[in-house]
Amino acid sequence: MKRKMLFLMVLSVFALSKAETNSPYITRVFEFTPAPGQFINTLPKWDADDTADSMALKAEKAIANNNKGMISLGGYGGYVVLGFDHTIVNLPDSCDFKVLGNAFWSASNPNPNASKRGGSCEPGIVMVSVDANNNGLPDDEWYELAGSEYNSTATIKNYTITYYKPDSNKTAVPDPKNSFLTDTTYIRWQTNGHGNGYLYKNSFHSQSYWPQWLKGDSVVFTGTKLANNYVDESGVGTYYVQYSYPWGYADNAPNTDTMSNMDIDWAVDKDGNKVNLTGIDFIKIYTGVNQYCGWLGETSTEVMGIEDLHPAASSVSGLNQTTKTNTLRIIGNPIQEALILNSLLPQSIRIYNTSGIQIKTVQLSEGTNYLDCSALSKGIYLLKSNSDILKFIKQ
């Protein structure tokens, strides 16, 4: 009877759909418009008969449904628009989705005193949208997830860059000091008052760097530009480290790191005002830096997919957002291996899953308590004491 009552109480707090009906991974690529770059026309591969629609399908085949492929967004501004088979619910006090990329930490940074984590971190701006008109298409207002650098004085808002299609008959201008640079005037670009330059061609990638399916002789991107994040730690151009920003960007930390997780609560409108979204239907990611790292080439955000961190959640109406009560506080939520609880008195607690099944009972001591939750599956759990119910999420 107690179990039934708890189950009914859970349902009154938030509804859950059957997990098997919602894929945790993206199922659709609506648009794939990369900027020029050394991996363009290869990730995914372009064929002579491809169009914008067929390239979007190729991108979808690579990264949808956890296919573990990868696409490159090229230089600054290049983007992809993605969708799920369900609305990603914005659960309070937790991150809601993870962007999968190919970032990794440096194994042998020449600078042993580096104060930040770094390696191959190619940050992309993440935007979200709600299907407000219910037509199933990403044609409603977009909101940027305001990451750690959003309010930095080094961040440029409304940065516009124009790339110009290269003349296939132009004479290449190699760099005599760097033999790997085969054309230093390959693809010209200019911005709205923030400098002009060229995207270089290198000897490691000989195909065209221009997205061959794009129509016209130029392509324009506008958005938020982050400050350069690379440092030549060798001092001689042999070892570049791209340092990770603290949070809020795609391809900015390894997929196993919690810094690759995103929170819908970070969303802001075009004027920088916080917006309150109960869920989102579409995600847009674009390369957020315009930088060149020697023999590594231009920085380009890569995307391998997106994972909904709580695909079973279908509503958060009335959800108790509290992680603190008069006698009990959860420290750090969501959790990974351990649930850390601060209790003001000795007390017994019980942990339930969302079906109302009791998972375990634990006797807490006064002060800080560490509960091993490594055996718990990913998902939402309820913690019940004699007087309170709290929610926590296992990632």
C-alpha cells in the first residue's frame, strides 16, 4: 500500500513516458551548412550529385541514432540543426542533454604549470528552439545557451563573417617557411569590422575545402564569437594546446566529462535575457572560434551526436525543484558515482525509482554522508525521509 501511494505521488509530480518510445539520441538532421575547412567534403563525403538535402541525410546517417560517426562544421559559423523524436524536458537543477564531439585532453602538454585543462578542444556555440508553431520544423525563435564566456569582454556578439568561394584556377601561394601550407591565399574571408584574412590550404588534405553543394560564390554566418583558446606551448609551432572553456560549449571537453553536458536553463534570447523553457525540440551547433593553429589547421567544431540525459521524462509540471530541506541537503545534483548528503540530524532515508520501487534504505549520521550509487542506472530517483521528499538524477 505504501509503495502504491508513493507511486501515485510520483505520478502527480511528473509524468513519465515509456523509455522505449523515446530515443535518447538525435533522430534527425534538418540542415548541415558547414563553413569552409580541411575536413569539408570528407566528413561526410561529398559526391558530385549531392545537394543540400542529400548532404543533410548523409550527416544524419553519420550521427543520428548513436551511429558513432562524425561531421565537421568547418571554420567559424559552420552549423548543423538537429532534432529528436520527442521534446527534451528541462528538468530543474540538472543538465538536460550531452553534446558528443571528439575533444580530448592533452597527454603531454609541454607546459606542466597550465592552470586550465586543454588538448583538442574546439568549442561550438549551442542554441535551442521550441516548436512553438507545432509544425515539426526548426523555424521558430532560437535561444543561445549562455556558456561561461557569454559575458566575457573578449566575446564578440553579432560577429559576421563572409567566406568567398575560391577560384579553382588561381595560382597557389605556398608558405616558404612552412612547407605544409600549400596555399596561404586559398579562401578569402572578411568580417564586420573584426579583421579579414584567408583560410589556408595544407598538404594533409588536398580536396576542396569549400562545401561543394552550396550555391553562390560566398557564404555568410553571424553569431557569437569566442576568444581564441589555443596556445603554442612548444614556442616553435610544434605543439598547440586548445584550452577548454569552463562550461556551456560543444566539442569543448571529452564526451565522458560532465562539461560536455548542457542545461536548458542557460538559454537566453537575442538580447541576452534569460528565458524559461519547459523543454526544447531542436538544437543548433556552430563553430564558435575563428582561429588557425599552425599545422593543425583551422579550428572546427566536430559533432558525433547529442544525448538526452533523461529521455523518459515527459513533463515537469509541478516538480519539486528543491534539493534542500530543513534537515537534509543534496550536495551536487546530478550525481555520477556518489550521492553526497548533508544531514542536520541522524535519520533514515529511503531511495525509490520512478516506478515507486524502493531501491535501498540508508541510515544517515549527522553531518556529511557519502552514499555509493555506482550501481544505480542512469535516471531520476526520489529520496524520502520521514518528513521530506527530494529528487536526484544519476548520470
